[in-house]
Amino acid sequence: MKKLIFVTLCILIIAIPTVVIVLHYAQAQNSPQHAASLPSKPTQPANAWKAHVMAWIYPGPPACNAANEYKDGRIIDTLKPQYYTLNQSGVLIQLDAADKGCNAYSQENAADIKQHSAHQYVTVAGDATSMGALVTDQDKMLRAVNTLKTFVDTVKFTGVEIDFEEFSQWTPQQYHGYKSFLTQLGEALHQGGFKLMVDGPPMIADDTSQYQWRYEDFNTLPIDYIVVMEYDWQYDFGVGTPIAPLAREEDTTRGIIAKISDINKIVVGIPAYGYHGQKGSTKITIDTNAQSQMYPGYATAKRDNSSAEMMFTNAGVFYDYADTQTLNTRRSLIESLGIRNISVWHLGGNQWFSGKSEPRS
């Protein structure tokens, strides 16, 4: 009997600490301290924008403050400096800082752009004449493709943005050649791990007869992003009218969403600039916000409800500009439609968004 009691006591002496350890471990697994130590999935702040923001940068005055702006702490996911243009013969011309001044290409400027953004696209500008000369000549297209691929490989940018405009002047032959050029460029860039972005007009249903351009054509091309430039409507409706009426922005965006199969490829371009001109005239002068502030009557401006733009008239001259509220209103509208990428024209002397943090990349 004594031997049995002794064995039982030994078992208890060994078992009790083991049970205590197991219970302690189980409690620790369920304790708040343990839960807090596990890595948690990042969550989006409640007071954050939804769309990733891009910004264009063009060379020369009056946009020379662009570098100070993208370095001032604002978060800009994608920077898009214009480093190339097409001449009238359809040949790419690099815009060097030594000739074109601020914001143009130099190794230092390109490195600075890369340092202050998550993604970078070199913008190539052209009009109907220069584009026509390019896309109707296969040799010129091959040279342009090779030049641009070599450039992004050298500076290690994300990709190329093609901004050929004067869309209403394009012929069917030019439009066909344009799509051929994009196919060749997109395939070459993708082979190197780079991306292609293209810029298109702000078309609504009533505009389709004016253009060869059809957004649905781009679903099958090797394009990563397609930008809808939703501004410049003052040129259509004259001095005294908004740059980007909110209703037209909404109609245009809804129309594009219906035509592009992947909404994540859509980038909506919004304006930050202003303009002025004599009432009743068709002559329009583009202004940065910094320039607008220098005009007499700036402090008398009233907000236009149809566009959220600020407007005033002084001595027969009409002025229009965008402030932070204008930009916030436009962005809120575009984001409410499900768009996840926006692009601002332009950095350098204009206002910016406020009140919310930028989304995580």
C-alpha cells in the first residue's frame, strides 16, 4: 500500500506542472497581447482617397515649380514628365534641360523623378501632322519604338505614355497606323518588362461622329492604361464657360467604363489649370493658379456650381481657375464611379488635393 501511495504521489508531482504549463499556453494563445503580436493585414484609413494619383510634368515656364511640389511631402504614385516630342517629320526629339529648361530631360532630373514616385512614365507629345508622318512610315515607327524602349531601359522608368492629340483631324489611315504603332511599341515594352499608357479624347455619345477614335478598339491592344483627358471643354463652348463641367465628366466617364473591359486600365485626367480671355472672344490664354492669383479681381471670384471652378470678370476679361475644393470635388466624383486611377494636368504652379491621405500602392 505504501508503495502504491508513493507511486501515485510521484505521478501527481510530474503531471500537475505539465497541466499548468499547458493551461498557461492555451490562455496566452487567446490573450489580447498574443493577438496583437501577430502581423495584421494592412487596412485602408477611413479618411483616404480611393484612386491612385498621377501627375503630368511639362518642360519650361510657367511650370518650373513642379520639382518643389513633388518633393513637398504630397504622395504622388506616378510622375509623367514630357521628355519627347514628335517633329513635323514624325521623328522623335528629346527635350533636353540644356535647351528646354526646367523639367526637361537630364540624368539628374530623371533620377529625381524616380526618387519621388512609385512609378514613372516618359510622355511623348505629338499633333495630327507629326503623328501622321510617323504612323504611315514603318521605318520611322521602328526607330521610335527602339528609341523609347532604350530610353526607359536606361533610366529604369515604368514605361511610356503616348500623347498624340488633335483627334478630330485624324484620318482613317492615320488611326489605323496609330494602332499599329501602339501594337509594336506595346509588345516591345512588354518584352522588356515595361508598360504602355495612351491618352485619348473626352468623348461622349454625341461626339463619336467627330473622331476616328473608338475606345473599344483598345481592349485588344497591348496597352496597360488608357487616359481619358476630361478637360479643355472651354475650347468647345467659348470664353466664359468651364474647363470641365461635372456633368460632362460624369457622362464621359460612364461612357468609357461601358467600352473598356477592364476598369482598372482606365485613368481619368482632370485639370488643375485655369484660363482667361475677353468675353465673346475665342482667344483663350491658359494660366496656372499662381498666375491667376496675380490678376486684378482674383479675390472676387465665385464658385461655379456646375464645375466647382472659381470664376470672376474684371474689365471685360473673364477668368477661371481651380482651387483645392475644385480638385477635391472632381476627384470625389470620379472615385464614386469606381475609377481607381486619376491623372492631374499639371504640376507646377497649381493647387492640389487636401483633407485625405493617399491610398497605399
